[in-house]
Amino acid sequence: MEPSTRHSHGDYTVGWISALPLEMAAAEAILDATHHSLPVPAHDKNSYTLGEIAGHKVVIACLPSGRYGTTSAAVVAQQMLSTFPCIRFGLLIGIAGGIPSKNADIRLGDVVVSTPTTTHAGVVQYDYGKAYAEHFQRTGMLNKPPEILLTAVSKLRSKHLREKGMIQQFLSQMIERNPQMSQEFGFGGRQDQLFNAHYRHLESESTCDKCDRSQLVPRKQRTSNLPKIHYGLIASANQVMKDAASRDKLGRELGAYCVDMEAAGLMDHFPCLVIRGICDYADSHKNKEWQGYAAAVAAAYTKELLMGISEEEAIQKKSPLGNPSFGLALRRRVGYWEEHSIARLVDERDIIMMQTLLVQGKIFLDDIEPEYGGTALQRAIQLQDIDLIEFLIHQGADPDIADDLGTSARDEATFSFLACSHNEIYWEWHENRLHSIISIGSHLDEWNLSYLHKIILKIHRTDLLEALQDRTICSQLESRDQQGRTPLHWAAIRADADAVRLLINAKADVNARDNYHKTPLHFASETPSFECFELLLKAKSCPTSRTLIGEEPIHKICRSQADPIFVIKLLEFDVDVNSRAGGIDGVTPVTSAISGCRPGVLEELIRQNADLSMADGEGDTALFEAVACDSSECLKVLLQHQASADILHVNKRGMTVLHMAALYPSLEILEILADANLYGLDPDAKDTDSSSTGTVNKEAVASAAFCCIPLLSCEFLNKPSNNFPSLVLLVSSGHLLNAVCATSQARTLSESPIDRDESSAATNNKGWN
């Protein structure tokens, strides 16, 4: 099936995860249409297939080969949600081992759908709990699937009671379009054999052809080969179940219908429905014969389920918050971290180190961090890390300390609630805990929300239409909340194109500025809704309006958007592709794209003649930014477009790109620089900072030595500089000599060996030469 069209990341509302390549193949084959691929951030290691089912735009991902279980599934889901921020619900579709019992006639090729019971939410992690002397007590409760999916399941169950399902039809269509799949994914008259639980498979045999057929469990023959759909509990763990006795015990204790290895890892992090095709009986007789067909029937059932959900139901979008990196795996912007920086620890979610340094008095909770202009608690709320928020509050962080712009952590929390309270996923995961951790109830009253604001926040289209017909309410078009935001601001924040259109038609001011001088276009630039963005531009929203800290929409777009279409559209309005923001070290669209790790956007900026050699207030060029942000993809893009000329550039601190690479050692970055003729660097380049007199140069090379040595030329290593003899310094650290000698580039070392003791003595001698 050839890709039909190209969409933006924000258009996809359904996330589909497979554990095995054959599960992904079934998912791809069941699509109505496939879409062209989209660029993904460097931190996202997933590979996606994009397509459409019954009008729903679907993104499909598969676990890495050889990596299974709850943790791997959770990582894949987290990265998917980061790259495709408007996913409304998830689907975990694939195969599982059935648990047949007297109460459940589970057969191979049947489908099990995770459905809440009186005691569990649809999935239970059976290996998680407390082990006592005489028994094992399972603890914890996983989240139930989203209501939108449970409602669709009920609707489909009702339909199947009245009429034949469509699974067989979809399977036939799949084989017709993909004839090569018929053998592995078709029914093909496969044998369904269930052996007694006490009878083990013959270990020397790969099939059950020689197993004792007298040990088969007698079962009534079904009148049809069509798969039967079972609704109930799925047991999940991090281990493969291949024991019939353990399987039956799970069935008795939990009433589970099947067992898998991924579902428990998703339910608390990725609201989803789990649908499993039964491929074996989770016993010693399990083999791969039924896997393809089981994966296909699970995918076919899922397609029929999606047909019962209207596109309008799934289109309600989850919009990022005011922070451009909300909901993403944030990347560190260029900066030189203090040795013990709470900013770095918050970004890295390193609670253990934070606890240690707090006790030692080396970091302080309520400091305003210059890296992002707020407290650690504000940053944690922007990251939406509930566990980190709870930790900081428990440690005594003050939620009412304001940053330089007058915003407190409580303001951030309230904004989070208002911006996402309409979203089912956000409400179920975050709002209740966030509300209880940082009391925002009374704080909401202080936000001075008008009736029109509240209608926008509730996303009631009919109410909004009626309200705009009322002259009294229509007079609230320019009403302001505590942050100076109008109803149009909030419609843009929430990426609600319908509300934006209605408000524009009602003559709302598209250039209204809030307390931070942000217009609705600034907020639309940070959300995945291209429609909102385009509506505001067409309504003559100023494309070069600056915020209080000097950012234009183009800076926000380049940092926040993965899809270059936003940049292309904005530049149609004569926006300067080299516009420098004020008040934040003069960042440009290029450096904004790099700090947001947006290689696709960076490519577009270059096509639009962006200047790659522009330096910020510290003299750092785009290359410095890419190295400091550890953005290998952006670094490759820069070097492919003649930015290598800047590799010799020295910034105002006397540092070259090599020094920067040494401060943030990354083998991948160093290899890329080496391939771009790193050897052209001046080995005698010195730090000109009078306060350090060369210290940065020595420390930089020393800290990166382990990664750098295989990449640097021997001429560089052996040539003494005015500040230090590079080789002697590196060798003096002891464990590095073998790394040097192991490289083909270090062959000259063998011609003039240096004794380790002598080198150490030389290093300790204050006369470097």
C-alpha cells in the first residue's frame, strides 16, 4: 500500500503499540491507508508507521527486537506520546497465551479484550506484590481503559449479539491485498490441541506431532471456525508463562482469560485498551504456529472497534501547556551547569542525588534557576512529573515563590489544570494528584475568569455558539483573566480550532497581549494544531509580535514543532529567518530549532537561507548549540551544510567546539566531529578567560579524554602546547593509556613510549613544558 498523504504530528489521535514484528505487520496490513512518515526528535528511538482506519489517524510503533516486557512497552509509549502529543487513547494489540477453564472456553485464534471486572481494571500484574511465608499477595491497582474505548466495546458487543462480526471480512481483505501473508496470517486449517496440565511437551521435539494424543483435553467441537471474542481480565508480567499448572492457578485466583508480557507496563502511563489474539495455551507445548493468525484476528477486531468510534469523538486534542517543551523529554539548552545544579537534577529526574545534596546543603529548593528562570518546583510542574512534584513539596519547596516574571509554581499548576482539564487522559492521570499536592481550588477563584472564559475551558461548542449570540456575553470577548489572557488566548492554548474560528468571526482581537506580551499566535505556535495557527495568521495576527522576553512566534515554532509546515507558512508573511530574540542571549530560529532538537525544522530554515554562522551573546554559533544540547541529528544537518567552517571558531570564553564536546562527553558527537575533520582544530587553542588561565582547556580535554582519545590524531596528542603537554596530561590519569594504544591513530606512541611514573611526575610539575 503506497503512502497516500502527509499530515502533521498533531493530527494523530490513536496510538497503536505492538510487541513483535509480526504483530506490527498485521497492524500495517489492516490499515485503510498509509501516510508518509514524519521526522521524530533525536530522543525518540521508536520507528513509526502512520496511517488511517475508519477516518482515525493512527500511529503504530513496535518494541525493539529482542526487548519485551512491561518496562520496554512503557518506554515505547512514553516516546510515542512525546512525539505525537494529541494521541487521545492507546491500543496494545497482539498475541497472548490463553487460559482455558470450565468457565471460559478459550480456543486458539480467539480474541480477549481487557475489560474491568469487580476486582480489577482489565489488566493485573500478577508478579507484583508481597511474598509471605505461605502465600503471595498481589498489591496495587492498574488504571482502567479510557471511557471512550469501554463505551465502544459495549457498543460492539451489543452489535455482535445481533449480527455477524466483520473480522473474517477484514482478514479476507488483508490477504487479498497482501497475498504473501496468506500462509502465516491466514487460518489454513491449523490444529488446535489442548493437553492436560500435568502432561509436559517432549523437549526433543519442536512440534507436538509426537506428543501423546491420549493426553488431549476433550472439548466440544465448535460449529464455526470464526474466532470467539472474550471480555475480561488479562494477566501480565515480565516473564514468559510456559507452565500449565501456574497458568491454571492464575485462572482460578484471578479469573484471567490470557497472559501477556506488556500490558501492565502501559496501563498507568498510556491509557489504552489491550486486545489479544490467543496463539498458545501458555504451557510447555507452546509454539509459533498460530502467532500470525492470532495477531491478524486481534488487528481485525481492533479495526471493527475503531469503526464504532466517530472521528469527532477522538479528535478532542491534548494541547501542550505554556512551556514549549511540556510533555516532551526535555533537552538541555546550551549552558554551563554548576557542579551541583538543582536545575540539572530536576531535568534528569535524579531524586536520589537531589536528596543527598539537599541534606549536605549543596543545593537549595527555592533558588531561582537562571537556566530557565524559575524554581525547581516550577520546572517539575512544567515537566508534569508528579512523583518529582510530590518529592519537592515533601522536602518543603514553597509553591508561592515567584520568578522574575511574577509567576509561581502554584500559577503553573493552575495553568496546567486549566489548559488540560478538558482532556480525558490528563484528567485521569494528573489532575487529581496535582490538585491534591498543590492546592489550586481557591487559586482558581483568583484567576478572574469570565463566563466566556469558562465556556472555552469546558469546550462546549453549542454553548459557545449561543453565547456569542448574546450581546452581554459577547461583550466579554476582550475580558482578561489574572494573566491578562482573553478567551481567544485560551482557545489557542487548548488548540481548539473550532473555538478559534468562532471567536475570530465574532471579531475577537487576534493581537491581544497577555501580561507577558504573548498573543494568541504565540500560544498557537507551541501547539500541534496547524489549523489554529493558520486561522490566526489569516486573521492578520502579527507574525513578528514579541513577548516580554523578546521571542517572536518563529522562535517558539522552531523550538516546539517537529513539522516544518509551521515554518514554511510563517515565512510566507515576510518574517526574518535570522530574527534574534532579545533578553535570552539573542537566540535565533536556528538555535531554537537545535535546542528543541528539531532537525526537520532546521533543514527547512537552511533551505530558507538561514545564517548558520550567527553567534549569540557568548559567541556561540549553531555548532556550539548542537554539541551542548547533545543533538547529533542537528549536528549532522549543520555539518552537511558547510557549517564545518565554524569548527575553528573560538567563542568569547576562548572555547572551540572541541572544548564544548569535552564538557559534555558524548562518543556519538565526538565521532561526528571527527568525521568532519576535527583534526583541523588548533591543539594549542587556549581559554582566554582571565579567571581560569587555561584551566578550561586542560579540564575539557581531560574530562573528554576517555571518549576523545580514539578520535584525536597523534599529532594532537603528542604536540605540547603553551599551557600543557596534552599527551602527558591524559596519560597521567592512569587508566587512559590502554585506550590510546588501542587505536590505530596512536601508532606513533609506540615509537616514543612514555613511562607512566615519569608522565605523572611531569604532570605534577608546575612547569608544564
